[in-house]
Amino acid sequence: MNIHEYQAREILESYGVAVPRAGVASTPDEARKLAEGFGGRAVVKAQVHAGGRGKAGGVKLVSSPDEAAEAAAGMLGKNLITHQTRSEGVPVRKVMVAELTDIADELYVAITMDADAKAPMVMASSEGGMDIEEVAANTPDKIVRVAADPLIGLSPYHARDIAMKIGVPIDLVRPAATLITNLARVFQEKDASLVEINPLVVTTDGKVMALDAKIGFEDDALFRHPEIAALEDPEQNDALEQKAHDAGLAYVKLDGGRVGCMVNGAGLAMATMDITKTAGADPANFLDVGGGAAEDKIAEAFEIIVSDSDVEAILVNLFGGILRCDVAARGIVMGANNTGTQMPLVVAMRGTNAEEGLQILADAGLNVTTVGDLGEAATALTQVLSGGSN
Amino acid sequence: MGILIDENTRLLVQGLGRDGSFQASRCRAYGTNMVAGVHPRRGGTMFEDEVPIFETVADAVAATGANVGLIFVPASGAADAIIEQVDAGLPLVVCISEGVPVQDMVTTLAYIEDKPTRLLGPNCPGLIRPSTKGKIGIIPGNILSEGRVGVVSRSGTLTYEAVVQLTELGIGQSTCVGIGGDPLHGTTFVDVLEMFENDDETDAIVMIGEIGGTKEQQAAEYIKNHVTKPVVGAIVGQTAPPGKRMGHAGAIITGKAALASEKIRILEEAGVHVAESPAVIGAKMAEVLGR
């Protein structure tokens, strides 16, 4: 789960991390007042769950309260389109107004989970304010990596070492190390998947400060952080993805695909998507209905796939285990009736009650091509998409 | 010989809720010797009138000599269950639970590192060995056939797909192992590849990987240097977009190494016969075996 920058800033502040003075505004007038409080010079930042805001016009430097109001008016209520958003962009409901900071140096520090180290990994660099993946690709020696101990966490000497290696001035190493240690505490105590400060700045008046903050959280651990779960902003997500999420379905929308995929199991779902490529078409989505899905959940999954306007055909691939194919088939029929779709279906059903499931689909008069395995599915899909008969 | 389980396997199941009970029943029906159940409030009762239920894992192990633990408890308590089973001295612990917080696995893996227990999972379908009628987990027994191909995979249902393809071509399986879809898990591809390489019941190996992480790269390195048996590989997620979690917590493209195309290239370099699509895993094995 992702949160907004202003929310991340508040979490960091509560952990004693130095951040610029800032406030959040929902109207141009609120933005004006905040800028007034900072003496007029400020930065106005659109609050969206996407990177690349600067290039997209979502970050504006202003030198008066009126300019702050104007900048906010230009962002609020509109959609911001960046290279990381879907094509229609994401809505801006709030802007953050922060005081301007006089920067002497820009650094980078982030913490992620490292599967090989089996521990949180601190990544830091002297090259702040840039795309860190580019730094990693072009000048990998400029990135410092230190794994936290899985049981003890990040030791203070590690944090001092990191601060020195990324070029923090020697008299600021101690506060920088404290800041890095606190970031590691946020990561661990809040079950974060990412804490990224880009840039971490050294100011001209000798402070170390987190100028921008991005924090993501492990969905699987939200049950023990209700205060984090409450920060969710569903509007920032794709509408279909949000609907699927609310229904407890793992669904990812892919832009421009023609074939909707409905599968149980993540690995089989990816395999099914890949198979559509073999059939000469792009998959429209990833969808794992999960293990013990009930009829109405299957129906909802089907309706989500059908309501994607890019979808021309649906590939259903179910391996009954805990999931029963007859239950799934009734769910598909329910979803088809609710939507009134005549979309062609290519269906593979194996395992528990597969024959009953296929019979239910046949009896319902849906436009179904039944196949025995993934290979046949590709062939059938090619025929269906080329308008051939089944 | 065989791997991980044998005719002396004595199964303990922890987490006998609706799904756990259903699956434990399936394990027994397949022929697995389940000797104990663990449920904190049902100690002293029987599972299916034949298997005693205990309040703690330690009690169950002491009373029954259980030597394999299977965990179905909800994700929030899964790490605790793993530690309880490790502390009870079970040599093999299989955790099916899906959605275990990754930080729980950081501390749990560190805790068990110097213990004699092998952990399989979490978020895995477990394992199954047709020759000894041993099933520890949720892989449907009816799709397997006894034979000499070992299967190892990060996935559940995709493993079933591969097994069906093999069975339909008359290619039986020695042992089938799901290592799980989480980024942090106990037993790895390399561990299972080593077991299959040393297993006199296995002639060839199917390895099914997916996008995300670098576990397939480590497997490729191991195969190149240590595996003499033919390996058929498959990597799914070629059509997955970057930065999005594809169901499995570990299946997310975070950089070049996580891409399907990169994993396929490295596996092929290591001499793995990579199936052109997930639909032809069985056919690829038939080709490699000259059938």
C-alpha cells in the first residue's frame, strides 16, 4: 500500500526525522495561508501516488502567497499525468505547501527488503535528487549497500559508516546517522516495504533533512497497523483494481490488452497471460481468484474483467483443488447474466468437479469454447480472436 | 532413496480449521501416516476418530514421534507456529499459510538458521511423493503418476499444470516440491536441486520459476556447476508489467534481473532446456528424455 508524501512526512516527523516545515491544503486559499506562514517563499507539491511529478507540472516553486494560491488552483481538482500514472492520470485532491530549503548538497537513502540478504537493506548514494535506477545502472560504485541484522536491526556504526561514505560533512555525520537509524526503525516497526528519501539534503545552515519522502507498506502486515491502513486513498488506484481489491481478488490491469484472464493461482495466472502472447494477443489483466473462492466472488471477478472496455475475449483457466469448478462455473454464469455479455470464452477446467463445471457453462448458453490444456487454449484463442467459428 | 519424506514419515498437522482439516483429510486419503493434530482448544479429542489432537506441538511430538510438521494456521500466527515446530525438534516443517508478513520471515529465518530443521514455504503447496504415497500439503494426488522426474516450483496451480502435462505424456514423477511464492522462504531452488541431483529415484528435473528476485539465477549457477541430470525449465510472467505485484508477494519486476527474459537467458546459458511456453513443459521433457 502506498501513502501520500504529506502522510510520509508526518510519520517521519513522529520518529524524530528532520523535515521541512509544511502543511497540506485542499483549497487555493489554504495554500495561500500556508505560504504566508513561511514568508511567501514555498514549494507547492501535488499529492498523488506517483513519481515524476516535477516534470509533469506537479511541483511549483513560488515566491508569494498569491503565487502559492495560483499554483494550488492549477493542480487541485485536476488529474496529474506522469510517466508513472495510467494514461488518464490520477486526481489531485490535496497539495503540500512546504517552506523552501537552501540546499548545499543532495544525497539519497532508501531502505527495502532484500530477499538474498533476508533482511532490510539500506541503499545510499552521494547522487541525490536523481533517478536512482539510472545511478545504479551508470555508476554502480556510487551506491552504498548495507544490510541490517535480521534480529538486531541497523547498528549505529552502520549508519555512521553509510553517512561518511555518501559524503556527509564530518561534523554532520552524527545527526545524519541518527536520521538513517530512525528511517530503519520506521521500516521495521511499521512493516514498510520501502522508505525512500530522495533527496536527503545538507542545508546551507548545516542541517540534514529529508526533503522528499516515499513510504510503501506490506499489504500482508496491514492487519497489525490500523493507523496505516486508515491512510489508504482508493481514488489514487485504478478503479477496476480498487474494486477487485475490495472483493479480495488479486487483479492487475494491463494497458491495451485484448484478452481478459481469469485464473486461480498466481503462477498459473502468469502462465495463462503468457499463453495469450503465443496466441498473438496481449493479456488485458492478471487475475487470481484465489483458493476457496465462492460463487459471488467469481461472479464479481468475471464482471470486473468484462467491464474493461479493452477486452474482446476471456480466457478462463481453473485448476480445481480447494476451489470447486462447479462453483466457479455458476459464478461465471451469474457474472455473465449480470452483465449480459456475449463475449467469447475459452475455458479450461481441470481438477475438482471440472466436468460438472463445463456442463453448467454449456447449459447456460454462453459463447464457450472448451479446451483441455494450455496449448489448446492458445489455438482456440487465436481462432476466436480472428473471428473464426468455434 | 527419495527426498524429504519416506516410508517412516509421521505427519503432524497444526491448524485444523476448515481448510486445514479438509487438506489433512486429503493427505491421509492419499496414504500419508498422520499421527497427530495440534489445536489449542481441542486437545484430547480425535481427528477423524483416529488421530489424536494435542494442545501443543511439543506434547504431540513427545507422544507420537511425529517427524514432519504441516502448518495451516492463519498468516498472522504462521511464524509463531513455525518457531513452535522448530523448538519441538521437527526435522521438516512445511508451511502452507499465505500472506505471512515478510518481517516475520526475516526474524524467523534468522532464528532457525542454526537449528537442524528444514523449512519449506511459507505460501507453498508443499510436497508429494507418489512412490511412498506421501503427501505433505495441498498438491492434488490424483494428477500424479509414479516415475523418475523431480518437479520443483515457486507456484501451486502452475505446478499442477506441469504435472498434468507430464502424466499425460506418460512421464511419471519422483517427488514434486513447491517452494512457495514469497520473497523470503525456507527451502530454495538450490536446496531442492541438490536433493534431486543426489536422489537415485530421480533421472531428470523440471524447474518452474517466475519473475521477481534472483533465485532462478542462483539456481542457474548451481545447475551449471553441480547438476549432471537434465533440467527442463520454465519461467512465467513474460507479459507482466514492471512494479506490479503479480499475486505472489515475490513476483514483482523491480529491475532487469527480475525479468522473465533475463532469467530465461541465464538458465539457457547454464544448460537448462527452457520450455518455449508454459504449455509445452511436458513436451520439452519428453524431447529431452528422447520419448
